[in-house]
Amino acid sequence: MGYGDLVTRYQTVGGYVTSALVRRNLQSHRGFVQLDWATPVLNSLGALKFHVQLTSGYGGTLIDYNHEQTTIGVGVSFGD
């Protein structure tokens, strides 16, 4: 699909996490963007976080590599 991707991640002292992933294919001019935001839920359980994810573009999954789509996901994540 391309030659690589760019990932950025920022975590505050309070445990809030924001991250972005960007991909771009220079030959086909197709790309993919993923934005994540997580907030701590319960510190006694370790790194349990409420998690929101927004994706847009081509190649979100191998089955949809040639189909452009935008998705949003809401859930919990565990770990850093």
C-alpha cells in the first residue's frame, strides 16, 4: 500500500492519551488517517481507559484495501 506511516502520541500527566496515525501512497494518492483519544477510567485497575477511535481512508483492513470508508469506534482499552 505504501512505504510507511507516521504515528504521533501524546500522554498527559493525568493519563489522557491522544494519538494519530497517517498513511499515504504516493503512486495511487490514497491515504488513511486514524485518530485515537483515551481517558483513564479507574486507576486501581491499572491502565483501563475509555477509548474513542475515528478512522478514514483506504486500507483500514486487508479486506477493504480498495474501498474508502470512515468509521468510529467507542469502547474500553487496557494497557498503554
